[in-house]
Amino acid sequence: MRSKVRAWPGVTGLVVAIAFAVSPAAAVAYEGGLSPVEGSAEPAAPAPLPPPEAPTVICPGQPGGVANGVCGSFGKARLFAGMAVAPVQAPAQVKAAIEAANRIRTKPYIWGGGHGRWSSPGYDCSGAVSYALHGGGFLQTPMDSGEMMGWGLPGRGRWITVYANAGHAFAVIGGLRWDTVGDVRGTGPRWHKEMVSPAGFVARHPPGY
């Protein structure tokens, strides 16, 4: 047996009006709409890392701290198929620099590459070092190798050291060398396990790193 439902004149319109006054989305749903409320924005793109602040440096076996906040290498990045993997204990800024370098690790060497703009089809030595430092928030404008001779603080860093002279620059980040010298995959920005002699280069590092 079917039950009868009595419709009261004017009640339906009143319900819709109340629903719309309380929530426009509810009124749209009542009328069968499935679209979200107009004006909803797309998620904002992630902001770049801010310039780093020098962390508190605690060096095991070196009570009282060390000059310029620098101590021996703390942890070492690993290399897999040409890509560097940062140590777990590395600061976020160092990890970001390694991630940035990984993005251009297969690019070719191009003289002047990375100086006109960050995105480039290839990079020269100082352009590749600048790109990695920029990724970690250590540098806002690309520098050539001569300018890197006066960047940051003198000496080797705890996590990052830039070696520069008037004609070349490379960096050691997390214990791996970031350089554009040639290897079996060609000349361009690459990670290297092997170190080279720093003779003839000025060593610089970001404060606290």
C-alpha cells in the first residue's frame, strides 16, 4: 500500500531560500548541483627556502667550539648512479643544495651557462656551483669563480666548501665533489667521489655550514 505525502504550497520555496541564506553551496546541492563553490583557489606553489641562518655548531671531541663555527666533516653523502643522496643528519639547507645539484647533474658544459638565468641548457663551473648554492638558499645571484673567492667565510666548511680561483670553481657538498671536469659521461656538472688537490684555490664556506 502506498503512503501519501501531502505537499504544502510555498514550503519548498521557503526551504530553498533558507538553505541559500545559510549556505549557497547547500542550495546548489539541493537543486542537484555537484560543483564546488565558485571562487575556490588552486593550491599555492611551495615557497623557496629562505636564506639560511647559521645553526649552532656542536663538534664532537672539540669542547668549547671551533673558530668560525667550523669543524670536521659530519656525515657524508652517498652516490648512486650519478645522483647524490644527502646524509640523514644533514641540515635542510644542505639537503636542498644537493637536490638542486641533482637536477642539473646530466647537463653539458656550456661556457657562461647558468649566469644569464638559473634555467640553462648547460652550465659552466661557477654556474653549476651557483645553482647548487642557490637551491640551498645560500646565494641569490650567480657568481663567477673570481667572485666566489670572496664569498662567505674563509676556510673549509662543515658541510659545504667552495674552492675557487680566477679560472675555475668547484664545491664539496656533504663530502662529494661537485665539479664540471670531464668523466666517462662527458664534461659538465657532475658528482665525484674522488677529491682533487685544492692547491691554487681559495676555500670558502657559508657561515655555520
